[in-house]
Amino acid sequence: MNDQVKQAPAPHAVARLRATCLAEDGQRPRLDRGEPRKPRCDRCRLAPTHCACALRPRVPTHAGVCLLMAPFEALKPSNTGWLVADVVPDTHAFAWSRTRVDPALTALLDDPRWQPFVVFPGEFAAPGRVVADLPVRAPGDARRPLFILLDGTWAEARKAFRKSPYLDRFPVLGLDPAALSRYRLRSAWHEHHLCTAEIAALCLALAGDVGAARTLEAWLDVFSQRYLCARQSVPADGSDDAHRRLAGLCAAAQDAGG
């Protein structure tokens, strides 16, 4: 049998959105510090010396994720919505706009195979919309949960929540995370503010996709470690706790899948 050349995976939803932003927006801001712009891997966004493509996990999930991304968010090397799309096959990504709704987003939200939930702090929604857990499905209801995450800064996410009337018909999943954020690549207004990948992991766990949730957390840790090492010009330690944990989870998922 002839050796087959391993094909690179097709670009996921966030990668496609990034490509669209690069093609359409000639006035995008600079998102890297220093001169000249540092080269990055097109698939993992890390410096080539710290590329993590060979480590990327992919875990089948019952739940799906819909990312509504603030302007330029898909272009930021530190964006963690990209990591969600790395792990969760059914990830959809759209650029948020106050004045225009992508017809593909409307079609997704109307798809009878999905039950959308807007993931946002319940204190900002009408009490009647807020749920703290996924409701028990009625007999015959085969819809899968679709978690809508507003991906951007806290100010951008609040604006999108207030100015997206097409989301008003969906329940708001108000998470109350017990753990503090471990994300180290951007500063948060408050230590309890989680990054997009951490929120997605909590949602996956609620939906019963516990293995995928743990894998996404481990992938975030590995990505963060390599990102910071590249920034500090030190080699990545592929044998540290984060890398060993990710490798163990990937091996367990492979064994479970046969």
C-alpha cells in the first residue's frame, strides 16, 4: 500500500472568519507588538518555534457552540474562541454587528436540531429568561444544546447582549463559576471573569461532554504556556504538567473511541 500524505485539517469556523476579516478589512488595527510583525503559524497562531499543531485535540461532542465575535476578535492571536473551535467539531463563528445579521446565523438559530442558550451573567437578563442549568428534555425532544457565546471584551459582550434583539427569544444560561480564571494572556476587569474557552468548557460539562470540557481546559493551558514562552523567547516545555495532562486526555479519548 502506498504511503498516504497526511492532509492538514480543513480550516474551522474561526479560522474561516479570520480569513474573511483579513480579506475584507484593509483598516484593521495592529494586533502584535514590536517591529516587525512576528511570524505566526496559520493554524495555531503561535510562533513557528512554539507551534502546537501536532498537539491539537478534537473531541466529538453532543453540544455545539456558536461564537458571536466582536470586530477584530478573530484576528487577535490570544483569542480563545479559536481554541474552542479547535476542540469542538460543531463550532460556528460569526462576526457580530449591531445593524446586520448574517443569514447563516439566522438559519442556525432556527435549525430545529438545536436548542440555543445565550450564555451570559443572569443579572443582566430578565429573571424569566434565566436558567442555572440545562432543563430536562421532554420525551421525543432530540434537540442538542447550542451555546451562544459573546466573544470579545466585557464591554463588547455587554453591548452585543443588549443590542441583539434576535437573541431575546432564547433562554439565558447564567453560569456561576466556582473557580477563578486561569487565563494569563489578557487582564480581566475582575478575577471572576472567565475567558471564552473557560466558559465553553463549563457549558460542555453541563451538557454531559465532560471529556471534551477537560480536554478544552488542558488545550487552553498548553496554548497559554506556549504563547507566554514564545513571548519570553524561552523554549516550551513539552513535558510539563499541562502537556502531560493534554496527552493523557487525548489518549483516553482515543481509547474510548476504539
